[in-house]
Amino acid sequence: MTQADRAAGVLLGQACGDALGVPYEFGPALDDAFEPRMAGGGPFGFAPGEYSDDTAMAVCIAEVARSGADLTSADALDQIAQRFLDWAAGAKDVGTQTRAVFAETRHGTGPVGTRMREASQALAMAQPGRVGNGALMRTAIVALSRVRDRDATAAAARSVAMLTHADPLGLDSCVLWTEAVRVAVTTGELDLLGGLDLVPESRRERWRQWIDEATGVDPRRFDRNGYTVWALQAAWAAITWTPVPSDDPASHFAAALANAVRTGDDTDTVAAIAGGLLGARWGWSAVPLDWSRRVHGYGGHRARGLVALSLRTLNRGRIDGDGWPDAPHLDSHAYRSAPPTLVPHPHDAGVLLGTVTSPPHGCDAVISLCRIGADDVAPPGVEPIDHVEVRLVDTEDPAENPHLAHVLADVAAQVQRFRADGKTVFLHCVAAQNRTPSAAIAYSRLLGVPAEQAAAELLAVLPDARGRGLLWTTAAAVEPT
């Protein structure tokens, strides 16, 4: 489950970095005090929270990879190439090199993947060594397609990159970054040098020097980062220069992405590249809920859709027995037998606590602490409401919730943000026995209610709550603001 959490963070992490960097694209490097926001705008007028071409092209790949396709096959590459062209027809922003390849592809005949690859190779031969970051920016999702086979993953990274960026350095950068994402998902380690044996021997020492130059240094050193090597260096520098706090390691995700944006120039791309690897290392559970609720973009995907694409790619098209995350409604005994609970939070009547079978709550914001069906919050035809899904497992095994204190504190903070915006909040899990009361305790602590008082008054309104265990005690330790 921990590896699934990390895999689920790949595309979502990339999209969050992308949307965070959009407002500052092509701007100067920013100082340490500057806090990037998903404000939208930028040179191409994106909406707040909207991801750009970086993630849109990754979505095109994922929508093919989610079937379990071999990304080196002619059929899969044809599908990806066609999706690229369909996306570009209405895109706000297409990179210069990518746009040139697409223009040549549209004029040819024969299989679209072959035409695109030939156009890419011709451009690489005409402009040797002048390779942009347009393949690197979208490569993280490829790592999930054959996550147990490093050679197959490297071959897939090379094949997908070849569609638009056939220069050897462009291919190398994608192989190295994709392997680093694969390793992060499977081992929880950040290792960019470990993939050197996957690139041609003649270029390994040069890549070792480039990676060493970027390790643990201020990423603003690489503030000209449209070139694929410099983009890789900037993203790696942002990740390795940002300290990992011992008391809250998962916060490294957001802090490193902020440093990626502060690099300047191609901010959305550098942060997208970094976000894919950071998501692979820290997981969906490390992504700030305020970012998850805001991110959206091409394909109509929000956080849930991005997580679904990653997990389906990881599982080669297989879905869980209950149908999550694709099924409109989840059907299991636990869900059917959940009590129809709906009670006000004892310390804030604007927060309602409940279950998956709660009666209509009338709230305009929902925080789901369990798996739910795609249509269970806002069915088709119903006005969407502000909704956040939280990766939180009902278990006593600490390994299954690798960032438990971080997640519970973030849930409490998200409730507080919703309330500050004047929203009423429905906070729920399956049966309101462990996750919901624990998150409610964390919110009480954030409001300054002493732990013993919070526990007693929560148990008074939710008498079936477990009232003990790992989630409960961790929530009680949340510090008041």
C-alpha cells in the first residue's frame, strides 16, 4: 500500500508542481521569502490551479498506459502521437520544438507514430545538441508502466521521448529521470545517479558530472532551464538542496516544489519535472490538500482523475475489486452496513461528521477520509461542490500511513481553510468509527481545545467511535495554531 501511495503521487505531484509554476513562467528567479501560489495567469492565461502542457502531455501518455500497453509498441506510440496532436489542436501553449515536429507530422502519410518519430529525428539531425525539455517534462508517468523492470522502463522512456525529442541528450535525460521515479516508487529512495548504466557508456561520465554539479546546490544557479540538461539540473537541485525536516519529512514535497518555482524561467516545467519525482518519493499522502482541491486541467482531470491514471498505469489496467477509483459507486458490505450518522462537531457546528450513508448534509465542502465512488459526492448533473479526498488508511500498522501526523494535521488545516472561506464542511469516512473522529480530534486541537476535553466531547457525539489506537493518539498530539 505504501508503494501504491507513492505511485499515486507521480502524476498528481507533477500536476501540482506545474500549476504552481504557471503564474511565474519566464520570470526571474525569486527570493526565499516568496511563496508561490496556484494563482493562474502567466504568459498563456491559465486558470488558477490549471496545469499546462507539461502535465497535459503526460496525461496523453497515461491515457494510453492505463490500459497496460507496452509503450515501446508501434500501436501504443501511434495512440500517444495521435493524442498529442489532438491535444495540441486546442492547446494554449505548445513548446517550440514540439510544435515544429507536430507541423511536419500533420503533412505526412502513414502511421502517425512513425511520421512523428521521423520528424523528430530530422529536427535532431538539423539541430544537434539543441534539445528542449519538452520530453523530460512529461516522462515521470512512464516509470509506472513497467515498474518492476528497469530495462523495460528505460526502453519505454526512450521510445516515448523519441516522438518529439530524438536528440541523444534528450533521450538520456528521460531515461535517467524515469529510472529515478521508478526507484523512488519501489524503494522510497531518491537516486539519480543509479540509472547511469542505462545511458550509452560514451556519455555516462558527462552525465555524472552534470548530476554532481546539481546535487545539493541552490537551484537558482540553473535559472536558464529550457535546455533539457539544465532543466534536469534545476529540478534535481531543487529536490536535493531543500532540507528534509526530521519531524515532518513529507513537508519536503511542498518545500522542494516551492524552491523549484523560485528557480525562475521555465518555472512550470522545472516544477513539473521535480513534482513527478517528489510525488514518487513522498506519495499522494504528502500532497497538500489545498493543492489537491485546486489542481485541474486537460482531459477534465482533477486530483482524483490524476491518481486514477497513475494507479491504473501501475496496475497495467487492472482495477481493485470494489472498482475504485473508476466506479461511479462503491459496493461492499462495509459501505452498505455503515450507520446513517450525521452529527455536528462539538466545537464547531459548521462542521458535520458522518458516514458514507449519512442523510443529505447540505454542506458546500466535503472531505472524504475513505474511498468513495466517482459520483458519490456530486452525481452527474448536480452542481460540483468543493471536495477533497484524503489518503488515510484505517489501520494500526504505521507503515500503511507513512505520514500520519502530517495528514491529520493537514486535514484539520483544510477544515479550517474551508471554514475561513465561509463554507460548511461534511467530514466523513465509511462508518465514523476511527478516521472521522480522529480527524475531528485533530481539528479540535487546532482550535486550541485540550486533548482530554476534545476526546471526551467527541465521544459524546460519536459514541461508537473507537476512542483509542494509532490514529486517535496521533490526532490528539496535533498542536494548536
